[in-house]
Amino acid sequence: MADLEELRARLEGIADELADAALDRLREAAATGGDAAEERAITRARRAVERAVHLLKAPVAEEVPEEFFD
């Protein structure tokens, strides 16, 4: 099994890929006059991955503030 640092690094890479995908969808929507709903969904997924990265960085005993999950 991969160690947590390796998993955290992979998740950071995924968050970066999701950010790129969201920007691509936003550009497409702007160019075609379309809806940016897909971009919003990708951005929500990126934020969820970023929360996971944060949780893997935080010490186990540390509590994550409630507003982090908003």
C-alpha cells in the first residue's frame, strides 16, 4: 500500500488536472455562449480532492474547522 505522502501527492496532481479541465470547460462555454454547469461540477470535485489533501497533511489529532466543509 502506498504511504500517505505518496497518496497526498497523487491527489494534488489530480486536483491540478481537475482545475485545468474546469478552465477548459469554462473557455468552451464562453466561446460558444453555452452553460458553465460542467465547469461548476468539476470545480466542486476539485475542492473535494483539495479537502482530502488537507486532511492528509493535518495531524491526526487536529480538528478541521467546520467551515472547511462549506
